[in-house]
Amino acid sequence: ESAPETLPFQAEVSRLIDIVANALYAKREVFLRELVSNASDACDRLRYAALTQAELLAGDAELAVDLQPDSAAATLTVIDNGIGMNRDDLVSNLGTIARSGTARFLEELGEKKGDVDLIGQFGVGFYSAFMVADRVVVETRKAGEAQGWRWESDGRSGFTLTESDSAPARGTRIELHLKEDAREFLEAQRLRQIVQTYSDHLAVPVRLRGEGEPERLNAEGALWTRPKSEITEEQYKEFYHHVAHAFDEPWGWLHFKAEGVMEYAGLLYVPGTAPWDLFDPQRRHGVKLYVKRVFIAEGVESLVPSYLRFLRGVIDSEDLPLNVSRETLQHSPVLGRMKSALVKRVLGELESRAEKDPADYERFWEIFGAVLKEGLYEDAGQRDKLLTLARFRSTKSEGWTSLADYIARMRPGQEKIYVITGDDIEALRRSPQLEGFAAKGIEVLLLTDPIDDFWLSAAGEYEGKGFQSVTRAGADLDTIEAEASDEEEKDEQESLEGSELATLVAWLKTALGETVKDVRASKRLTSSPVCLVADDGDMDLHLARILRHSQR
Ligand code: ADP
Ligand code: MG
């Protein structure tokens, strides 16, 4: 064995450990949830690696997580035969803040000093071990590698790394030297209760090592295979925390089983807050794909379209072969069929939640509407359904409105759904282009997501009504009946037309020259003297601005 090498913790890690180690946090038991969750992930990742390298599983294919209390030594050891870690993994995973939740925890803690409840809310991952232990020893060997490693720390200055011959043949053993006041975590009954509270849903067996045969602590069978009636709300939520690596309350979940042509089960969640990496192309989490209860892969695009990328949870297929390769995953017709079935199910569920509780649905829309709208141009087949689900800000409502409600409020003679796009809702409300519409009592939808310009050009129509940008020349208001109270204003405006106006327009054309395509008199204005519009065949003004920005 080599001489130990001492490495410092990243400054944030030291700060984090200092906080969790000294926190008077009533639910210290969550450390076990974190370590068991990591061990279960390590087993999943080994399965995934074995898709292309079957030999990684050789000799030890029964994956499990074991807890081993030792009263004499006052240690609790968490053991898994999953993927394991090599030296680089140890340095980057157990010495820095690799995990988003942890980073967020530190951020929030900065604002609300001393609010230790946040530990439970965010989950501080591996470092939560220091809530109960004053020394942690990790011995680990990565699947397929010969060299084992020992990582050790008292949670103060840093950690030591040593080559280890006593590391498990494959996987990780985490030995916690329990603090004086944390000896309760040696008791079998306490461990049983913690695993049943937080880890009961795991597919991998979590076992207690004692005198005789190891005792399985979590329920047989993954959570999603159990009948709904046997699953408590708490269990659904704990499972969400584990699969999503999130600590918020899910907005909702959908647990289903398909039988017949295709056989699969699914448990999908919509988070209650936006995952931090929602717009990060390198995001790590998504829906997990299982085949007959065996983890295969996560975030498979051929299973979940990117406009539903906020979904978390699992899909478990009975039809795919267990030895499915990564190649097959990309082109599998079975996945393709599951994907469309899943999209239908999820959109259907959203629709029924929108009907049942509109206010609650709006909470969902505020968080994920911008992502869902990507489907409007990506998935033409679902466009109508997505337009039904979409909610908009408008000149006639403070809150959200659906297209159906908009259409119900249309003026006699109005054929189009009028929209305006921009970056800022308040600026849009003040836009001079809206004046003529306001004068006639015509409602205009105010769109502020960057995605809006893109789907609008693809969307065509909804319930026979086309979308029309008010910044286009063709937005002709003459055929639409005004609201009675506005007639007067209209007359006043018309009285301004005449030869004087023609002279003004001619003069403006000369003065502005090449900088504009045309100058026209318009009825869309009531109090502002001028506004910019795009010609009918030309690009929408806001879209043009977005594209100009992206070229810089
Ligand atoms: P998270 O699980 O959200 O990534 P953690 O702090 O719980 O964050 O763990 C940090 C990282 O350490 C994990 O992402 C993983 O790469 C590594 N790790 C922790 N425990 C294990 C383990 N038992 N086996 C393999 N890798 C592990
Ligand atoms: Mg973790």
C-alpha cells in the first residue's frame, strides 16, 4: 500500500460539513436515506455500464445494499456491489460540491442563516454522513479496475487517499464511526424503521447484516409494481425524492400499467419546482427506463420527448430484451410506441387536472409552460392538444387565459387570434401597436417566452382560427365590430384622415428613405403617433430581434 496522500476539501465542502456536523437537526436519520440512495444509484449505474460490458457483472450479479452495524466498534457500514469509484471519482465526487441540491442548500442557507430544516429539504447527499459520524472511511473499487482505494476523513480539514487491498472486489463500503450521541443507529429496530420510512420503494434489496442470513428491510418488488391501493402518499413522495434527486413536493404523479399489445408499467412525476437543469443540454436526470425491474438507462430521448423533459420517474417495460444495447435504445420501435402512448397519457392527465382545478393547473403552467410549448413546433401530431393545454397572458385578463376562453370573447367579425410577442409583459401592455385593438375592444394575447415566435410560425390555427401578429401590416381591423362604447373614438380617428395625412406620409417616406420599406396610414393607433410593423410576408419584428441577438 502507498503512503496516504492528504487533500483539502473545496472551501464550500468544508463549510457544508461544518454546518451539517454541528446542526441541531431533529431528523439526522436522513443521512441513511442519502447513503442508501447513492448505493442504489451505484447499482443502477453498474447495470447501465454492463449493457456494453457484460463482464462487469461477472461473478457477482446479485446487486444489493447492505447495512452492517457493529456495536463493539460503534460503526455502521453501508455496503454496495455497484459501480464503485476510482481515485479520480473519489476526488471529484467526495471532495467538491458535485451536486446541485447541495449547492442550492448553501445558497439558501446564506439567506436564512441557521435554518437547519433546509438539510431535509435539499438533502445534502454524501456529506450528511457527518451528521452522525466523526470519522468516515470509504473503501471502494470501480467495476473493471484492479486498484482499490481508501478515502478517509474526519470532516474537518480534508481527506486522505490511500491505495487499498481490503476494498471490496467491486463496489463501495462506507464505514461511519458514530458520534457518542448517534449510537441509536446501531440498533436493528431503528435501522429497519428508517429504511422503511425513506427507502422502502427501492428496487434493489436493502438488507441488514446480523448474526444469520441478511434480512431484507425494504418491501419486495419495486414501488411501481405494487398496487396503487398499497402505496401511501408518503411513499410516493419519497420515491420521487430518490428518482428525481429532488427535495420539493411533486406537483403530481401518474401511476399506470399497460397490458395488451404492449406491456409496461410507469410511475411518472411532475416536479413542483423547476429542476435547476431544465434548460441545460447536459442535464443528468430524466425518466429512468427499466426492463423487467432491471435499470437500463436514464434520460432516453427516444422514450420521452424533450418538451416533456421535466418529467421524472420510471418506465418499466416487459417487451424489451434485458440485453438491450444502447444502439437498440435509439431506434427501437417498442420505445417509439411506448413514447407515443406515454405522451398521450401525460397530456391527457394534464388536461383533466386543468379541468378539475384550473388554479392548480396554472401553477404547473407557470413553471413548465415554456417547455411544453416547445412541443407546438416539435410535435405537430400533438399540436391541438398542446394548444388546448396552453395558457396565455392577455390584454383583457390579469391572470391566465386559455384559447377556448379567448375565442369565446372574440368580437363579431373577428376571424383571427391576435397576438403580440416581446420580452417583457409590461412593455407589451404599453405597446402602441395595441391601441387600435384596445379601441375596438379586441383582446390580444401577450407572449413573452422566446419559444413563442417559433411555434407561432408553425402553429397554423386553433379551432379554425389562425394566429395573427398585431405587428404585421395585414392585421386589418375594419371588418371587426367595435364595442359600443368605443364608437366615438373611432369617428374621431377617421376625421383625421385626408390630404394632410397623404402629404405627411409622402414626406416621411422621403425623410426615412432606405431605413423603412414603406410608410402607411393606419387605424391601429389611437394616442401614439407612429408604430413599427412588419410586412405580411416578412419576419415578425420580435423574432427578427431574437435572431439578431443570437448571431452576435
Ligand atoms: P448525488 O447522489 O445527488 O449525485 P451525493 O452527494 O449523494 O450527490 O453523491 C455524490 C457523488 O458521489 C455521486 O453522484 C456519486 O458519483 C458518488 N457516490 C456516492 N456514493 C457512491 C457509491 N456508494 N458508489 C459510487 N459512487 C458514489
Ligand atoms: Mg445522493
